[in-house]
Amino acid sequence: MRPRIAMVLGDPAGIGPELIAKLLAEDSVRGAADILLIADKSEVEEGMRVAGRRFAYAPVNSLGNLKFSGTPLLYDFRGTSNGPFVRRQSSVAGGRYTLDTLKVAVELTAAGKTDAIMFAPLNKSSLHMAGMTCADELHWFAEQLGSRGHLCEINALEGLWTSRVTSHVALKDVPGLITIPRVIEAIELIHTALRQSGIEEPRIAVCGLNPHCGDEGNFGREEIDLIAPAVARAKASGMNVEGPFPADTIFLKVQGEHPAYDAIVTMYHDQGQIAMKLMGFSRGVSICGGLPIPITTPTHGTAFDIATRGVANVGATLQAFLMACRLGKTHRLSHSADEAVAD
């Protein structure tokens, strides 16, 4: 079964169009999935020009009855943006184009016409300039889908996944946001995501918040009062979870051929992101956790500093595509099973 992937270029001012051109120029990529590219045709052509790589595509005028045949489909769509896009800087037009193309991808995947979404890097400044009021794209996706459960950006680097209790908030606000229910939710979310990816019994480690896990309360009591009780409750519910562990050493336990854990739950954004990006900046994938449909993207940003130069590394975009294929297959099978039960 070939997964059906809805794909968008991300912010046109950045390296997204170039990355998608490099990705789809690979025979192995086109052979791995049925791909629907939702993008302005001129931006697709510009991406190929910058990348110095070309791929064939089949134009479609309607999304009502998609017929995949091995060649990527292109739905030529610009949304509500007018005029040329500026390069290498944030803009209302770039943000609006990004939101409009993503909205089409979300609607198609929610309707079961595609199985997963993979998007090239976005620029949050452009998104906010275009009117996005949510803190980030994850919460915007949830708003579009009417999803009200716990949300968390999950990062994956080959065999290691991370989730976090808090994300895009000021560091000064983090301690007040760490509660037993929130820690349990972060554990449950990554446990479920790993199972959906094919790992039947995920092994999960949980970080502490303070240096040396608070040193038995000398540097803070969050580990004693909140994190350890949350880990105990999650373990009692049947999940294979341990912690809390000091954040400056836990990532050493997932190195080498036989890592001790499949996932690490961190307390705030940079606690896990610094380690993950050091271990594999050009291979990292972000997964939008807690949504009813699979959505992936490379962990890096729009890289305005190198946009239009043709030198962007496609490695993380390739990994995001492969993850979308993996999750999309599971999602499609699960969706088909649900429909069979309903019938």
C-alpha cells in the first residue's frame, strides 16, 4: 500500500521550494508514495531552478477525485496571496500563502483523501503577520481540526523520539506549567505516537527540571513533588517509563548501538532540542503530536540566510517525508479498520 502524502512548499521566501524540488527529483521518493503537491506552479518551477533539479508532475484541476499514477500530482494553488513573493524575509504574502496551502492539505487529509501531510519549513513571523493568532502552527492545526486534546511537538532523530511538557513559552513561565497531569499527558502522547509508528512497547525516560534533578530538593522540588509522582502513575497504568533523570546525562543513555530508551520526555523546549540538533541537525523530524492526522516537517527553519543559493541540505526533509509515509500507512489502515467496524 502506497501512502498518499499531501505536500506543501512552506514559506516561499525560504528554502522550502528548493528542498521539495531536491526531494521529488529522487526516484526512490516518488516510488515510495503517491504525492499531491499543493503549490503555486511558478513557485514549484522556481524551486527547481534554484535546486538545479527537475521532476515531472501531472497537473490536476480538481481535488474531488484524485487519481494517482506514480507521477506527483500538482494542484496549482496560490490561495489569497497577490503579487510576487519577496525572498529571504518575512512577509504577509508568504504567511498567507503558507496558511492557505496548509489549510487545503489539512482538509484533504481529514477527509481521508490523503493519509498524511509533510510540509517544508514555515516562518512564524510571516504566519503571525498573515493573521495567525495561535502561538505556533501546531495549535493552528488543532484549531483547523477542532482538536482539543493535549498537544505537543514530537521530535524524532532516527531511533530516538522526544516530547516535552512545555514548548513555545517563556522560560520564566515553565515551572508554573509543570504539573502532574501535564507530565502524564506528555508521557502518554509519546507512548501512543511510538506505538502508532510500530514500536509495541516503547521505553520512555523522563527528564527532571532542575540541575542534578534538584539534588534532593536543594535546587528545587519539582522532581520530588511533581515529576516523580507523574512517572509513578504512568508506570502504574502500564507504560514502560522511568525517571526523572538529570537532563545533562540522560541523552548519553540513548547513544550507540543499544540505546536504553526509545524516547525522552523533557520539561521545556531547549532541554531536548539542543541535544537532538547537535546529534543530527540535518536528519531531525518534527511530528505534530496529539492531532487526529499525521503531520511532519523537518526540524530546521526557513534559513533565509542561504535561500535562493541552491545549497540547502535535503536530509531532514527526506526524513520528514519517510516519517509521513510510515505514519500515513498506519493512519490509513486504522481509518479503514474504523470504517469497517462502523459498517
